[in-house]
Amino acid sequence: VEKDAALIDRSGRRVIGEIEIEIPGPSALGQEQELEIDIIEIEKNAKHSLFVDDREVAIFTTDDRGSIDMEVHSGRDNSRD
């Protein structure tokens, strides 16, 4: 199942990027969920939080270009500083 949603910062501006959520089906060998985050052109070298349905799901720090490309796996410490 694939769903799309707009990425919006706190000021209401659209953010360029993509978020993908992988949830294994009942017949999958592993039951680990995965969240892929690929965002560009936001505040450089800054700590950010990603919220889905008002729940914080990831914390990350952008690089010197204001980009982040990472994967978050369920059941792991996924914070990135």
C-alpha cells in the first residue's frame, strides 16, 4: 500500500522530499517496520523532528546543504545527531 501526503514545515511551507513507510505483511519473514526519509533544502546543520499524525517518529540533523537521507527501523534507537 502506498499513500502520499504533503510535507510541511512549522511555518506551513511545503518541504521538498519524500517519506516512505514499509510495513511488512502477515506472511513477511521479518516484522520490522522501516521509515525512509529523504528531504532537501531545509534549515542547514539543524536538528529536526518528523511527526506523522501528531506523533514524533524520528529526530535527525540535516547536513550543510539542508538535506537528510536516512532509514528508521522499528525497535532500534534511530536518533541521529
